[in-house]
Amino acid sequence: MDPITLEILKNAMCSIPEEMGIALRNTAFSPNIKERMDLSCALFDWGGKMLAQAEHIPVHLGTMHKAVEEVPQMKAEDGDQIIMNDPFRSGTHLPDITLVKPIFFEGKLVGYSANKAHHADIGGITPGSMAGKTTEIWQEGLIIPPVRLLKRGEENKEVMEIILRNTRVPEERIGDLRAQIGANELGGYRLSEFINKYGLGCFKEFTREIIEYSGRVTRKGLSQIPKGNYSATDWMDNDGVSDKRVRIKAKLEVGDKIKVDFEGSAPQQKGNINAPLPVTKSGVYYAFRCLLGEDIPLNEGFYSNIEVNAPKGCLLNPHNSAAVAAGNVETSQRVVDVLFLALAKALPNIIPAQSQGTMNNLSIGNERFAYYETIGGGAGALPYKDGESGIQVHMTNTKNTPVEVIESAYPLRVEKYSIRKGSGGSGKYKGGEGIIRAIRVLEDCTLSIQSERRKLAPKGVKGGRDGLPGKNYLLRKGKSIPLPSKISMEVKGGDVIVIETPGGGGWGKLRE
């Protein structure tokens, strides 16, 4: 296929999941999806190989293929949509619900449209389904194995009723689920349009060519990494149950392919920082995608160049009874940190200092509402510029929830939302600053926090200073009560919850 035709078809294909994401956002009910855009969309070919994905959430997109792998054995028909959230069959954690639609053209299976969205509550022991302390997956919410939510275009009322009965805010769930259904339907319609316009033969040729193209560009980009073996170790603050820090160790073998081995990482933990293997792989894929520099469609051609191993039963590949709520949001960030530490030995003038290394997950709710947010922080300084302040970094890519939306949708009032001055590490280039978010609760409810980098600071490199660790505390009747990095507790109307997020590390010596 000539380069011009390939480029035209590539952009036509990549626009489909982008449009799916717009439709999902515009029709969703919850602020978490509508405002924060905590969602991801992708297209796959008839064999389950990823063709294109929108630039949404890295930790979602690296796991989506795992969900699609579950669909063929269900013998889905035209008009079906399969729903699932089991982390060990669809990746991530229980609040992330995945829908997959098989796409048929003239009676033949030609592909799949898929999307994943974080639902603000899916049951479990605390509102928001992100408890600070859980010790098994059954405490974290409703587990949905792969099952038909749509059958030949008709909604499966029994499945929907089970889901709605297991959430504190069913009106949000049904609205968000139907938005996901609509986004997949749009994806199927657009892919059928694509095939109708260019022909089924051209579509199959393009599928082969675009995967090979991404593979070639990936190999060229990764070949810039000096061949050899590299390793590094980093730590999680704790698992939320014990106060002991938790080791993540990575060994990289750079050759014709990239091989990443997490042998030597901590065993599966009692707390919920365990990361299912698809989440671990997502962190690896993201780290190497950052190094390419090329704007390529992320598809099977990219993924096939990277091999990941984590021993079964370790923190990064736990057994399917493990609690995993924070593995998706916190441990995935540390996977990126440890890989960049290792890669800094190979590419010392490219790899940045460490960013905030956490998503600062905040959940507040009761039987009437469920508010969920991840809060940005400081990005690590780069070898040529200061780090950005007050942004989401690495494995998350969401917006924030505007103050006006929070205060109109929930019994909450935002008392402060500002840059945390002085939190970025100093150096030749300064680390980005964190954020201060203070929220007053207007009625009794349950607070859950999942955060990291409260003890172990984001590291500076090349002589740059570390960023400041984050802080969590509660203001009650004039008193400041420190809170740990992971907690669930009851709060009273009038209490103020304050999250101060970490700053990024500095790059280079200050005197330079």
C-alpha cells in the first residue's frame, strides 16, 4: 500500500475511537465520566488485534485487549455487547467496566469496538468502591464476569438489574452504561462505513499494513536505546494494611526486543495495592511509548515488540482473590517510576526526574451520592525544561472535576484549590509543583483515600533535589488531624478534607 493511501486510511481509522470517546463523554451521566473523561475507547480487528485507540487513559488502553480476548468463546452474534469488570479477565479494577461489541459486515465478523469507563460506585464496603483498606477482592464491589448486556440489540434486563441493585447510585450507573453502549454502537457503525467506502479487501490489507507499519516504527525507535541489561528498584509507601514499604524490582534486557522481568519484586500483599498482570503490562507499554517520539497508532505492532514477565503470586501478578483497587491507580505509577530509573542508566540525558508517582484518589459518599476524583501533582523536570505543575502524570490522563460541578452535583464545598508552592524539587530545571485541594463535606459521609509518595519522595536526578512528599489531613473544629496515605473513615458534616499532592523531582544541580 502506498504511503499516502496508508496515511489517509490510518487517520480515518484512528478518528473512530476518538469520536467514540466524544460520544461517550457527551452522553454519560456521572461527572467522573462526563467531566473528568475517565474513559477509553479502542478498535480491534476480527482476530482481536488492536487497530487503533484514542489518546485516553494509558492504564485502560494497555489492558483493553485482555477483555477482547474473552469475547470469541462467547460466540457473540450481531447486535450483542459483552460487559465485564473482573480485573483478572479484563484488567484494571472493579470500578472500570468494559463493554465489547463484535462488529459484523455482510454477516462476517470484521472487528470489535470496545470501551472502558470508571464508574463512581460499583458496590463494596465503602461509597466510591475505592476503600483505603481491603484484603480481598470481594470487599471491593460487584464482580461481573463476561456476560451479554445486549443480546441482538436488546438490553438484558436481568443483568442490568443485578448491576443496579449493587450500586449506591443506580441512576448514574444506568446512564453511564447506556452511554458506553451507544459509543460502541457508533464505533461499529463507523467501521462498517469505512469498509463500505474502501472495500473489505482494502480493509484487510490496511489492517495488515498498519500493524506492520507500527511495528517498524517501534523497532526503529527502540533501537536508539543502547543494547544491554539494566535494572532498578523502587518502593511503595505501604499496602494500606501493614506500614512496611513494598519493593518493586525491574530487570530490562534491551536487544532486538525489549524484555522486562519483575522477578525479585515483593510477593502479593494483604492490602489492595496488588496489580493484575495486564495493569503491570500497561505501565511497561506506557514507559516505552514515551521513548518513541513518533506519533504512531498504538496497535498490535507496537505491543508485539515488548515482553513482560512477573512471577505468579507476586505484587505485579497476584492470584485472583487478591484485593486490587489501588494496584490499578497507584502501583501502575510505580511501575513507570522504576522503569524510568532503569532506563536513566541507558539514556541519562533523556529520562526525566520522577513525577508525583500517585493519582491521589479521593472518594466521598454515602447512600445518596458517590464522588470520586484523582488529583494532579508535579511532573518531574526534564533535561531541558522545568516540570509542569498541577497536572495528571503518567498512567492517568484525566481532566479535573470543575469546582462548579462538584458543588452543584454533591453536598460538598471546595474551600481551596491551588498550586502547592515550593513542593517541586530544585535543580538546573525545577520539578513541577503539586496541588492543594480542600473540600468541606456538608453532611455525614464516608471518606476513602488511596495515595502514595507520602513517605518516599519523588526523586530528583543528576543532582536535582527530590520533590516534597504529599500530605493528607482532616480539619475538624479547628484541629488538624493527620491522615495516612490509605484510609477509609467516617467524617462529619463541616469537616474539611485536605489533600496536598507531591511535587516533581528536579533535574541537574542547582548551581548549573
